[in-house]
Amino acid sequence: MFEIQHFRGSDKILREKHMEKDVQGTLEYVEESLYGTLHRRELLRQALEEMGWRQDGSLNVLEGRRYQYKGFKKDVAIEANFNAYEYILEGLFRLQVGYDKGLIETGILLLTSKRSEKSPYGSSSKMVKEEIELLYPTISMPVSIALFDLGEHLIPGEEEGGE
């Protein structure tokens, strides 16, 4: 299950680029490909490649450096991390750099919605909205954030719910 939130007109940019169905289809395919899996980084790369987000070759965040977006299409970049919600800061920073350099018009950040049960901050959805507001003006770009619940990853040979 995933939820997408748009900030600062990112949905309008995706609509103008006729990418709404493409983005929705990509997010659904990512969810289907990664749900319950262990090796998510490689599977994400494959899913984005199959959906045409890695064809351009313009994945670099900074010229001459190895920092790369997970996906790029029609001036829209995808960043992602399903291990820690706290990646929101690094992911937004990477997208903001590309935006400030004129490389992208908007970005999509894919994150896990899982956080500690002891967290006093409420739902991940509510927390995203608050953090986007708090990070302004440092993070000022139009951005979409998709929160995923990809389930617990199963170790091969183990059965769900068993030992």
C-alpha cells in the first residue's frame, strides 16, 4: 500500500507533462515488485528501468560525481529509500540540488511509511506535511512524496508468521 502527497504544485507539473498515469503506474509497479522482498535496491532499479525511468542516462545529481538519482524522465527525478523514513532529508536535499541547478522541474521521493511504534509524532503522512512546511525555505521545490508500506521482508526459506 502507498500514499502520494504533492507539495508546491508538483501535481500540476506532472499533469502538464502528461505524466500522471505514468507516475501512478510506476508507483504501483514498484509496490508490486518490492512488497515483502529483501533486496529492494536492485529490485527498485530494475522496476524503474522497466518503466522507462533509467533510459536517459541523465541520472547524475552533480556533474563529475557518482551521486545519482534512482530515476529520471522528462525533467522529473525519482529518489528513494525504503529502509528509513529519516532519508527524507537526504532525498529532499538531492532533489533540491537538481532543481536549483535547473536539471529537474519536480521530484518524487519514495519512502517507507514505517517508523518506530514509540514515535510521538503521529502518522508518517502527517509528519511529511509538517516536515515539508518546516524545511521551507531550505527545501522550496515542488515535490511529491510517496509513502510505502512494503511489509516485512522475508528471508528466503522462512514462512510468514512462523519461525
